[in-house]
Amino acid sequence: MKYLPNVVYTTKSGLFVRQDKNVGLLVYSQYTGLIFVVHPEDTDNTISWMNFENRLISRSTIHNALGVGWDKKVKEGAFPMPHYLEGQGKWDSRPWPKRFPIVINWLLTGNCPLACRYCDAEDLMRQKRPEPNVEDIKLIASRILLYNPLVVVLSGGEPLISPHLEECIKWLYKRAGIIIDTSGLYLNEEKRELLKKYQVAVRFSIDSPIPKCNDSLRCLSKKRINPGEANNSNSSLKNAIQSLCSSFDENLTVSVQTVATRKTINDLPFFGDRLFSLGIRSWRIHLVSLPKDNINYERLFVPMKSRKNILSKLNRTKKRWKGMDLQILDDMNRNYAVLVSPDGEFLAESNVGKGKILLDSDNPFQPDIHKIFQSVSPKNHAMRYLDSPGSRWRGG
Ligand code: SF4
């Protein structure tokens, strides 16, 4: 079967692929929650291997990164950074998609049981926009799929609170890879079963292994939503770790993302040791971006000198975490993501002003495809999912 360019396919091994003529073969692995790109020269061979048509893949870098979970054990994985597989200078420079986004972030609901000090979704949250009903969810999902994203990330707010989560996942299932961002507070047995059934990778937000520190940054809001469905600890860290361990027990794909602030940055090497010993093999660190309007947030910003020092230290300590994919994102450039609000508008973070901007003001709910990368930087978008731009800040 010939795969058409820009169309997302699920291979027999369960990996999602999309051929992008500007980049190569984009691949999402539901077994790791990671995205890679294979050089065009290796595309046909890699697709055949992922469809069990040939048993061998000649390039070990492709095998080590993409074979995990179906052709080799998780602990045997090796994930080069950047995620351009077997480059060897074959790409003249790092290419990026020019038309179809790699990932679309769908803020499924504006409701959230947390009140994080650095939250940048505040303008879309807590009933500032109408919450979608089930018909809206189907419509928004089908519109998102028109842009052929390799992966849809479900976030919010807290996406596990959405009463339409199952419907949403069913619509996306097998049409795109699915990742869910969560605090873990609502990840009960029933939800874990749902995520497992539909091969949704779970990304937990945890900022520090020290309860006092994590809980003061990721505070539980006083008003609990649907308290009967939530875990009952008063610590956001405890909830996240408990849910993470239960998810591991049930063989869900699990990763962690961390917002690094002035309060937590020095603990990152120790935190990495803890995550590695728990079995985490994918860790994304976001260095908190410069706030535009929030004074509390400003105190969290990490000065440049500390960034350099700690990233230099992280680059040394990560050698202890063999087989862990470590991505460090410097959120100074904000126009990297395609966002969809709970009411279905397609947005990007403004790189100059506060808040979000519409991708196409004439068609807010279904932007012209050519307008997407006018507001979103294609280079920052690709780096966000395939590279570790923050790790370039090496201390000197
Ligand atoms: S969990 Fe996310 S959406 Fe909720 S307050 Fe924290 S940063 Fe904002």
C-alpha cells in the first residue's frame, strides 16, 4: 500500500506515521509518547519494517528509537536528541513542516482543580469561555483532524474532568496519536482503563520531588470539582506520584513534564534521579517563560546565569539516566504551538503581546491552512517536538 503525503496512517506495529515532503517521515510512538523524524532516504524501508513486511531495519538508531515496545524492550531504547533519526548531516539543516502541524494542543475544558502559579492558560479557563457539549466535541475533533496532526495533545484545564473525554478519545482514536496532560488528581481506575484501551500516552505534570515545593507551585484550588471522582490527598505531588505508579502497574505509557522555576531549578539533577528510579524514560523540562502580566510569576523566572549553570550540570548528570529521553524547552519563544480552545477556536500564543491570538480571524474555528504557520513559527514548532533547544544553554 502506498502512503499518501501529509496523511496520518497507523502501521501494524501501532506506530503512527505521516510523510512530510519538507521533513521526512514523521513517526509517533504510542509506546514512548515520543515523536521522531526519519530521513526520506529511509522512509520506505522503515514503513515496511513497521508493517512487519521486512523483519530487519538496517539502521540501529531507527531500531533503538522506534522499535521500543513492539520489537525491543523499553529498557533497550535509545533516543538521540534531536529526534532526527540517522541524520549524519544528510539533512543540510534541521527541516521543519511548512503546512501541516505536527501536534495540535486541544484544551478540552477550562475547568481545573489546580491553581498553578505560572499558569498561562488562565485566559481560557474557569468559564471564561463556554464549555463544549458532546456535539461540540465531535465537531471540534473533526475540524482538528482536517489538519492531519500526527498527535493531538489533550490538555486544559484538567482534561480528565471533561464529561466528554471518552467521546473525544473515540473520535481521535487511530486517526492521530493521543497524549493527555494531567495532574493525576482524577486518574482513577476507570479512567486508566479508558486510556489504556485507546492507547493514550499519559504525561504527568510534576515540578519537584519535594512536597512543600511542588504543592506551593502547583496548588490545589480551594474549590474541588467533582470531589467524588478525585483522589483524596491534599498534596498535588502525592496525587501525581500515586497515579503515576498505578499507571505504570497497568502498563500505560507514562512520561513526566516539569516547569522549572527559580524555586526548583537547583533540584533538577536530584529530581531526575528520582524519576529514573521510578522507571520514567521520558522527561520534558520547560524553563518558565518571562511573564507578561503576572507579578508572582516574575519571581519564578530563572535568571540566565542560573539557567546556564544548572543546564550544564544536567548535561553531566543525565549520563546516569541511560535510555531516558530528556528534552529541555526554553519557553522564551512562545509562538510554537497550535492551540484549540474549549469552544473550538484555533489559537497561538502571542510572541509580542499578552495571551492568545487567533490563527485566522476570518475563520476562527477552521483556519485557512496557509495561515497556521503565519502566526506559529514552523521552526519553533518543529524544535518543540523534535529537539531540545534549552539544552544548548551550556554553562561556560
Ligand atoms: S494544571 Fe495546567 S491549566 Fe491547571 S492551573 Fe496548572 S498550569 Fe493551569
